[in-house]
Amino acid sequence: MKSLSRPLEIGIVVHGPAPVYSKEAKNIIDLLSSIGNVSAVAGGTMCRTAIIDEGLRDVIDISSCDPPSIALLSFRDADALVVINHGKTLESGINFGEIVAGRVNNVKSIIHAERIFEADGTVIIWGNDEDDRIASEVASVIAGHFKSRIRQIKPKYVPAVEIEGFNYRKISGVLPGEPLFVGGTFVGTVVGREVRIKAKRGLICGIEGVKIKDSGLAKIGPVDLDNVMIKSGWLRDDITFPRIMTVKEGPGKAVMIDHTAFLSMDTVKPDTVCAITVGDDTTEVACDILARLGIRAIGITDGDKDSILKDTVVPKGSVIIRVSGITDDEAGVDAYSCVAGNNDTFEGFSQKVISFLEGRKISYTITRY
């Protein structure tokens, strides 16, 4: 590099599972490691599982899972900031990049490698300083190696606007038929080419362009519409070869994952041997994550699954309970209360939950894995 007489310090955020499974992230990290000292972190829960599957835990840090903008700010002292993403289209990838760049505006330019293995692969320099030589040189290294185009864009993204007392946030780059998540909660299925979320005093009161799942929307409390994470699209499109851990045996603690599957990795502690998961989609996603941690699940479901994650796995020995005559929310919280704080084996926890359901005369069916 011409701009510095020492090796560059490069901070990289890898966003989502796609650039991990495609090997884009590893290739870019290897490339940039030849010109500087690279520190890379994961952005997103499914990105963390992909890193486990690909055996890259020594290359990309998965100890935390901050949003990309927060993760980038942790590298504020680096010479160059890089985001690696693989959106479903170039347009959706650019929309993502503009949101991230807008939130870290005026820190330094961001080099955004988007869909780098595809024909439309692009390296975008987000920033207001067109004379940022380091950003330009790093972008040129990536683009030259992968034969990608370079674009310089000044971020102009404004998340929400106020009209007649309501706040509106537009979500572009969506595709009909894909799921929409607000703050990690599935709220419905996209039916149009554009989504607009309407809120008043932090409470969402309408979503245009989406067939809403009322039970999902009801779970969302007050939000900061400017900053809440909103995602459209499947959590993972890739066919995976999951790196499954042998399940933990012996006594330990149980944790509860109640409609917060994205927090599964952070919920599990060293002494955890069992996770009680509440909700059909939560159980599906949490089990896929827990299988990579060796933690069995007791899933409490009621049959309203939307299948938001493809190609899932379940930890061997897990127990999925489908209740009837009561919602999984009602059954799950009370079921966890009968084991919270106890020290027991997985078998002991599962028997306590089943005894609780029978004591309450709650009808259920069990699937054992």
C-alpha cells in the first residue's frame, strides 16, 4: 500500500451466512491479510452458524453478534473498514450498505464488498471523502483481484420520516413471497415490491405490502423505527453441511428461549444442558443453532409454523411438544417456571415439563428426535 509505511489495520464485518458458505468472506480476508493486519467479526446469528459449519472460528470472531453498524464502530481506530455481504440482489445489497453506512456516517469511509463472486459483484466505497486514499486503495485491491466494478456513493439513507403524526419507514429491495422480520420477530409475508412500516409513538400500527401475521406483530412492543433491525428474505438459502456437536450429558441448568431464537447463542451458558424453546418458528430456528452447540431442546409449539428457515437440523435427543387448547406462549412460560434455577439432567427437565402439562390437563403430542 502506498498510503502508509506500516501494515494497514483492517476491520472487517461479515454479514449474513451467504458470503461465508460461498467462500467469499474467506477469500477476501485472505486477500486483505496480505496487505495488513485483519480483524474480522460476525454480523448476524445465521452468520455465526455458518462460520461454525465452515470451520472459520479462528478466522472470524463469533463471540459477540452486534449489528453491522455497531460492529464497525468497534473498529473506529482501524485504517480501513470493510463490510462483506451477499444480498439476494445487487439492489438489496446496496440498500443494506446504505443503511449501515448512514449509521456510521462521518467516522470514515466504508469499503463494501457486495456479491463479489457474482457477475454483478461490486465494491462500493461509502463516504463523503472522495480523496480517502486508503479506502480507494483497499477497494482497488479487492476489485482488481475479483474483477469487480467499483462505485463511490455518498450515503443518503434516512430511515424514517414523519407525516401527520405518524412515522414511516420504507423497505426497498424486497421480493414477494419472502418473510419479513422486525427486531428478529417474523411479522408477515411480503406481497408487494416495496414495504412501508407505519408507527405512532413507537408502536407499529400498520405494514403496507405485507400479509401480516397478527400473532407475530402482537409480540413487538415499542420500537425505535429509525434503528430497529428490519430484514426481508429467508434466514438462510444455502444448503448446509452443519457441524453438529455431540449433545451434553449429565446435570446442568435449563435456559428459556421465548420467541428470541436469534439470541440462542448468547442465551446458552457453560452449564446449560437444556433449552426450553417457545413458539414453532422459534423452536425451528433455535434447534438449528443449538445443534451446533450440543444443547438439546424441549420445544413448546402449537402448530402455527411458517418455516422461515430452510434445511434445518434438530439436536439429537430433543423433545418437541405440540400443545392444543392453549397457545405455546401460555404453556411455555409456565412450563419453564417449573424448572427455572434447577440443576438436573435433560431427561429430568423433560419429565418435569411433561408432568406440568399433565398436571394442568393440557393436551399435547410429543415428537422425539
